Amino acid sequence: MITYKLSRREKALLFALAIVLVAIAWFMLVYQNTTNQVTRLEAEIQTANSEIELDTARVTRLADMRKVIEQRKAEGATITEVPEYDNMEPLMNELNRIMGAAETYTLTFDELDRESSSEYVYRGVRINFSCGSYAAAESIIIALANGAFPCVIDSVAIVDNNARPSTSSSSATSVSGYAHVTFFESLAGAPLQSLDDEDEGASPGEDSAAEGDQDEASGPSA
């Protein structure tokens, strides 16, 4: 039987090799696995935080809606039913009716918001208009708030052009107004396919509707 006695140098090399193999095994089996788990957990935490922020926004929005409803009830207003999706054509008729009191107006529709609620679609519209007096502008805003369809007026601005320094001797329209209004539509009767179809063509359709109203609004002038 032949025996071989390792030299001190060979023992040192084998020991170093064993350390390298253990380090490689630790890196592949422990470090990489732990790093992947940490990355996955961080992604899950980020997703959960995004969902929490979205849910918080939904709760806040619903609370604001309930507050508005209770306020309207306290004021003796008649609470109208939320129309089913898609209420675009009746809404356009209602807006044209209300804005007929203005000298000029334009309607620009936002992209539909279907992410903030599982029950409702939020249809935002930006309204720019001009009229002859502050009282007329105020009456238009009130008419929007008390219209046929439930909504929330998110922002309002009314500017008296006569109060501004101007080089011209007179102004054709003395008051300019702006309002952003969000209308609510129920998803109860909305087929999922119709919503998907609108996703594919929402921008051109809504842009053309807004442009059509702009043409109609800019024509008549007091």
C-alpha cells in the first residue's frame, strides 16, 4: 500500500481551496437567495404602499362625496340619481343648456378616471367661459352645481376684466370664468368590453367632442 504524506504547502493549498469552495457555495446558496428575497420583498412593499395610497385617496374622495351629499341634503337640495355609464351625450346636452347663458365657452374633457372607485366613473370637464357680469358668472356656477347630474365642482375662478389695467378703452366681455367639474357615472350597467373599447379610442373621441363644443360655443356672441 502506497501512502503519500501531504506537504505543508499542499495542505495550505487544499485549505485555501476548501475556503474558496465554501465561499462560492455560501454566495450561491445563501447570499444570492437572500438578495433575491430582499428584492422581492421590497417590490411587494412598494406595491402594498401604492395600494395603500390609492385606497387612502379613495376613502378621502368618498368621505368628501358623503360630506357634499349631507351638505346638499341639509340645504334642502334634491339628491339626483347617479346615471349609468356612458352618460356623455345627455351630459353634453345639459352642459350646452347651462352654458348657453354665457357669451362664449369651451368644454375640455379629461381622461376618464376609473381607478379611484370600483363603483363609479369620474368624468372631469374643464369649462372656460365669458359673460357680461360677475352675477351672471356666479349664476352659471350655481347652475352647474344644481344641474341634472350629480357632480363636484373642484375649482372655480372668476376674473373681472374691467378691474385689470388695459390699453383698450373697452372690453367685449367684462368677466372671464373657469370651473373644473367632476361628474359621476355608475358602473352598474357598464359592459367591461365597452370600457376597454373606450381605452383604445378615448383620446380622439373625447378630443373631438371637446372641439365640437368649442366650435359651437365660440360661434354665438352677445
